[in-house]
Amino acid sequence: MDPYLWLAKPSWYDPAAQQATFIVLDSTRSYLYWEPHAVIAKYFGRPAREYNVGPFTVMVWDKNLLSSIPRSPQTPAAGEKARKKPGQTG
């Protein structure tokens, strides 16, 4: 698991500046259907509460989930610049 930084900013994943306590899953079965329950349980544990709203499942924790997201070497912490690979430009 890693922060998804496409059309996002690393600062959005900074647990010191942001608060994230829920995950929303779409349980509609389509060709892109995937429910990452095992990954969610591995990194965040069991939710404190779970709600079913139409085709969605809302999982809520009593903690900031951003603190549990591991950082890869390519993912900068808030305030840092991404590390470039040798030969990488831009």
C-alpha cells in the first residue's frame, strides 16, 4: 500500500496536517470489482463501525488512518521532495 499521488499532493497524506478516519468501498459488482478487505485489515485493523449505504460500505475508525499508510522510498513525506532515480529528469 502506498499513497496514491496521481492528481494528489503528498501533503494530503500528512497525518500531522490531515485527518482521515473512514474508507468507502463500492460493492457494485462490475468488471473493475475489487474489495480490498485483506489490505485494509492489514494496515488499519478492524473498523470501529461499518455502515451500508446503498451499494457502498463505509468503514469508520476512531484513529487517523494516515498514520498507518507505509511510505515507499518514492513517496515523500510532507514537506519533502520526491527522490529521483538515477537518470530521471523532470
